[in-house]
Amino acid sequence: MQSIITLPATSGALAFDGEPSNAELDAVELEMPLILAEVDLLDAEIMTIDRPATELDERRIRRSRNRVLAERRDLTNRTGLAQSGGAA
């Protein structure tokens, strides 16, 4: 019969208290404008689920999509995720 080896309770890998770290909170704060823009887009799309979209609804959705794209661009520029090179 094989014995099961357990790790000691003092292991750093097991010491998770369920709270986000400061780095995770900073990352969420950095992404918050994008998150809010995506929530606005979702709200605009939800409003048109059970009825035909009016011209005003279409404009609202288009503005929300543009805001999401702008926030993604800004987040990419802030975090330095843009890669150099690419197709010309």
C-alpha cells in the first residue's frame, strides 16, 4: 500500500486568503474604463433584444462599440502591449 504525502500547512503556495493581491487590484483599476465601456455596450444591446432597434438604438450601439474600441486602444497604449512590426 502506498502512503499519501501531504504538504505542510505552512507552504506559501497553499496560503491563499481569498482576497486579490495589490497587483491584481491595480490591474482591475487600469482596465476599469474598458470594463465600463463594455457594460454600456451590453446595456445598449440588451435594450434591443425584445424589440426592433430604432435609429436611436442603432446610434447608441454604434457609439458604445466605438467607445469600447477606443478604450481597448488606450489600454493597449497605456500597458505597452503594442507590438512593433507587422504587415505594411
